[in-house]
Amino acid sequence: MENLYKPSLTGNDIGKTRSYDISNLFFVAMFGGLFAMAAVGLQNAKWLKIEKKYIQLLTIISIVLIIAKLAVVYAIGEQIIADEKSIIVVDRLFGIACFFIFFVFLNKPYKEHLAVDGGTELLWKSGFITFIDSSLLDALVTIFLLVL
């Protein structure tokens, strides 16, 4: 009988969210490209605890953008598209498109996060690590596609 009056939700971790400053994700997209933007954007979506169906939708959109980018890189390798120097530009453009999609989905949860005195995490360390990792992955995939 005593348990009826005991609070059922205890602890400070209930409902706490974390986030990067979502406007700084643009720099991840600009310098890191599509792979980096997808990785950091999905991590931020999980931190903001958005609904699972939206995380799945963002994952699908990221995969579709990655496949489209790889198709363009393949077309450049097969000289269907003549300019080989545009591979980096293509990656950055797809990354920026991914940023705008993530920005639309994360904007409202991010504002709610800030409204309840939620702070923002620094993006320097994780952004740099993601930049290096995604650059290596992007280079390997691009070289593989160009060799085909």
C-alpha cells in the first residue's frame, strides 16, 4: 500500500536530451561531406530522442542520398559526366542537401531541447573525428568506383 504514493518516475535522466548546435551541422556537411553529415545527423537525432519512425526515415533518406552520390561518382568514372574534378563538389552538394533535410526534422525537437535549458555539445572533437573517418571511407569508395 505504501508504494502507491511513491513517485514512479525517479532519477534525473528521464527526458534529458543532448544535442549539437544544429546550425553547426552545416559545417560538417560542407567540410565532411555526405557520410559525415549522415553520421553526425543521425547521432544528433537519437540524442534529441525524436520518434523512431523519423529516425528510420532519416536513415532511409541518408542511404538514398549516398546511393545517388555513388551513382554520380560512377557516372563520372565512366565518363558519362565529363568533369572528374566535380567529385568533391558532388559530395559536398549531397552533404548540404542532407543537412537541410536533417535541419527540417531536427529543428522543432532542438528548439524544445533549448527551451528546457538544454545545452549544446561542442562539435569540434566528434566533428573532426567524423570528418577524418568519412573522408577515408569516401576516398576508398570513390577509388573503388573509379577503378570499375
